[in-house]
Amino acid sequence: MKIVYLDNNATTRVDPEVFEEMRPYFCELYGNPSSMHTFGGQVARKLDEARGRLAALLGADETEIVFTSCGTESDSTAIRGTLEAYPEKRHIVTSRVEHPAVLSLCRHLVKQGYEVTELGVDRQGMIDLDELREVVTDRTAIVSLMWANNETGTIFPIEEAARIVKERGAVLHTDAVQVVGKLPINLADSAIDMLALSGHKLHAPKGIGALFVRRGTRVRPFLLGGHQERGRRAGTENTPSIIGLGKAAELAAEHMEEEQTRVQRLRDRLERALLETVPRTRLNGHPTERLPNTANISFEFVEGEAILLMLSDLGICASSGSACTSGSLQPSHVLRAMGVPFTAAHGSIRFSLSRFNTAEEIDFTIAKVPAVIERLREISPFWKRRDDPALATVDYSVGLDNT
Ligand code: PLP
């Protein structure tokens, strides 16, 4: 069965060119880049090249790039490392729609005595910068706001947020895991202090990430040990993956325009067709301030998991906004924070594209989804009661504090 992969915000295919770039660094050029011999030295030079390639994609300086094991580690390093560097400041600001890499950590830090302010979002998933202005004080150590949301694609006005935070003397960290490779970034001309990214979202392998740390930013290392990464992240470097991430960054720059033209057009076509042909559907996320590859659509009165399973049987891979996979029957914390009604949040599906998707795949998906929804609605007790006003008032805010 042919796979139509529309789950690229979960992870992406490793670009074959990335894989080829990595290949020699497993069995042939396996030296340790910290070794004195030239065998290791040639790997060190290749790491420098990868650092330069990633820095170029971000508009950063090579010395501002710290390689990590993933986006989660980058987020943790930024937040914990800042708190350690400013022990007198015990306040953190974040948003209610962050990825668990940030939100779970912040909620854990509350238990350790930190004060955390979670900014709410409006119905399109957008934060309010006036609220940010009000909550950041001289006691705030760090503000951690994602650049774009992984579930809805909504893009926060991160540069404006960064300027507000800087004026108040706090550190601005952004989880840009979903942005790097999809939108142009120029950190040379930016107030952002730290930025987290993850290789597997931009066609590099899983298990490699990076943290941009602006020169002069105070942040304590998360992993202590050897002197790798200029003492900012100990541990022998994951050389093949770093080299792969460097290549992926170079390719991302080459394909950036395609993300905003061809990929976005495919996304728009899919989105429009589903919203027009399937009754009782809604788009979750900002209509314009949104990643070019992401469409989150609610099919009211059906279970997202059921939709996913039926799509999976057809070879179509998408993702549900529901947290059922984590053992909870609550719909996604992001959609709940946006006030998406219960009956819509449960049936939300995220389609996320990449440059590897084709028009034929989108046509196939457009042809298959309506029948899947129709079949599920035939057996849905909620669909039969779709005009019952009682359904609209179901209280699903219970457990809002659990991601
Ligand atoms: N932040 C966002 C917005 C993400 O989408 C993800 C992954 O889904 C992460 C952080 C975590 O990245 P990683 O899987 O590399 O730890």
C-alpha cells in the first residue's frame, strides 16, 4: 500500500541527500572529534562545517550554536540553565499552548517553588502582547514562548514579544522546533536570546537538536562533563547526526521558497476542499498567521482516533489533536485553551505537509476523507444529536492543568 505521509509536524523523512552526507561517519570516519590525531580532526572540521551551515540558516554566528540531543533537551537547557544563572529570579512566563517539552517542565518547576504565569490564547490560538507586557516583571527570569504551534500552526509574534521581554530585563527563549526550515529566520537582527530546534522536523534524523544562545546570554549547562560544545553541553558529539543536521539546514534554505509556494498551495487545496465538501467542519488555528504546511480541521461529532484509524487503513498518515494516546480522554490542551467546543475538539485532525508531498497525494486524500467522515457519522451517537444544545455546553475544562 502506498503511504501518503501527512504527519510532518510529528516527524519528517530523512532527506536522502542528508543520509548520504552522514553515511561515511559511521563505519569509515568514526574518529572522536576531540582526539589529537588527524583521523579525529577531520571529523571535527566536518562538525565545524555543519555548525556553519546551521548558523547560516538561522542568521546566527557559529559560536552561538550548541548541538543537543533533541528539541526537548534544547528547551530544558534554555529554561533550567537560565533559572540557574539567575537564582534570585523565581518567575517564569510561558503560554498554555506550549509543547509538553516546555509546559510539563514549567508545571514541574511550580512544584519546586517557582512561580509560573501561563498566557492564555484567543480562539485562533494567538497570545495577547498586552497581557505579556503586564505579567513580565523584574522578578521574571525567562519567558518561553513557542514561535509556531505544532498542532495548529499558529505563529506567535515572537519578535515583538522578544522586544517587550528585553525592555523588562528578562530572557526570551523560543521553541522554534516547528519553524526552522519552514519560515525564514534572521537572528542577527532579532531580540531573541535563545531558540530551540530539532533535526527530525526538517528532514534530519531523530535524536539531534540545537540551541541558539545569543552571545553574552547567561545560561548554565544542563549536562556537565567534558569540554564539548565549548563547555556548554558535555558528551561526545553525535557526529553523523550533527553532520546530517548541517546538510538538512543547507537544503532547508534551498527549499524555503517551495515551502511557502508549492507546499502551501497543496495545504490550501486540501484545507479548502475538506472545509467545503464535508459539512460541520472548522479550521483550528489562525487563518493567515499560520505555518504554510499545517491544517488542523475539526470534523464535528466524530472521534479523531476513529478517523485516524480509518485513514491509516487507506495509507494516509495524519494526527489527532486529542490526548487519547497519552491515556487521557481529554482533547488536546491546545484546542481546549483556544475554547474549541468539545464536539469539535474531539474530532480534530492535523494534516502537516512537507516538500516530499505531491499533488496526487493531496488529490487522493481529498477523495478519501469525506467518505470516511460520512461513514463514522452514520454510527456516531453525537451526530444524531448534533442540533441538541446540551451538547454545546458539555464542560470539558476539567483537567485543564494536565497536558
Ligand atoms: N517543541 C515542539 C513545538 C515540537 O513540536 C516538538 C516535537 O514534536 C518538540 C518541542 C520536541 O522535540 P523533540 O522530539 O526533538 O524532543
